[in-house]
Amino acid sequence: MIKIKHVSIFLVFGLIISMSFSVATPVKSLSFTGGFYSVQNLRYSCSSMCTYWVHGANAWNNISTKVHSSRHYGVDSDGHARLYGTTTTVSGLLGQVFPYTQYGVGVDPIYDGTGTGRWVFAIGVLYTNNLTSDQMRRAVAVHEFGHILSQKHNSYTNSVMYPSYGTNRLLPSNYDKGSLITRWGN
Ligand SMILES: [Zn+2]
């Protein structure tokens, strides 16, 4: 999930979760142990906003030999990640990822928690009515695809996983690349 501005309360899976960020608080973990079993050959299908989703997926390729995703053009339900754009009535909400496990949606607090569940597939959404520029669409797609790769929010303002849009965090930083390698291997 990513929002335009720094917020202290936001909506995830119907639950209100309080969050507070402080740059002085060290972040011990930037990824969570749950997610896909492997992302070495991750297939994603896309039905709209695909230019941006492809950008978002490619931004995480070629960092780790264990992480590679490519677009799947067949039946949508064959994709590990199913990506599209739609509109929202939630002010400032830019994008979201909904993981599905064998138990159903939402068992993993993927954004800021320590989810351990194994995903069967995930749905990624860009909220087009709140994305006001090309650059913003690209940046949010990178952020949301980071969640698909088990990356969670952090408090480093130059990280693409910082939970708000900013022109200083458009692509994975060295910090983000290290976090990806920590999660999946080199
Ligand atoms: Zn997020």
C-alpha cells in the first residue's frame, strides 16, 4: 500500500492499523518471511495499466539471481500475480496488494507486519484516479511489486518501500536491493 502523504492510520484488509514512523527508530527487518515460495520465475498477468506494472516488475529484476518476473499473456488465473488498475473512493490511496493463501485473503499483514503465510497468488492494484502523473504510476508500481516480492515498508526516506510517494524514491535504492537479496538470496 502506498499513500500520497505520511499518515498514521490506514486501511488494510478492513482493519484499521495504527502506524507511526520515526527515522530515529532502527528498522530491523525490511522484508517478511512469507509470500511466494519462489520468485525466481514469477509470472504476472496484467489487464490494465500494464506499461506501469511491467516497469514496476522489471525494476526488481537483475538484482538477485533468485528474483525474476516476467509477463504472462495467457489465462489471467495462471498468473502468480494478477495486476490491473482501477479507481478508489479512498482519498490518497495509490496502490495495494492483496495476497491469497490456501486459507484465503489477508492472513498476512504484508505491509508492516511479519507475515509468514505462503501465497498461492496475489492481486496488485493501481488506483488510477489518485495517480496524477506518469512518474507517480511508475513509482507506485515499483513499490507494490516490492510487496509482491515480500518487501515491507520501512522508514528510510530514499527507499522505494517508504509508504508514500516521493520523487526521491522512484526505483529500488541500494538499500532496497540489499533487502531483496537478504530475503531471497544473491
Ligand atoms: Zn506499501
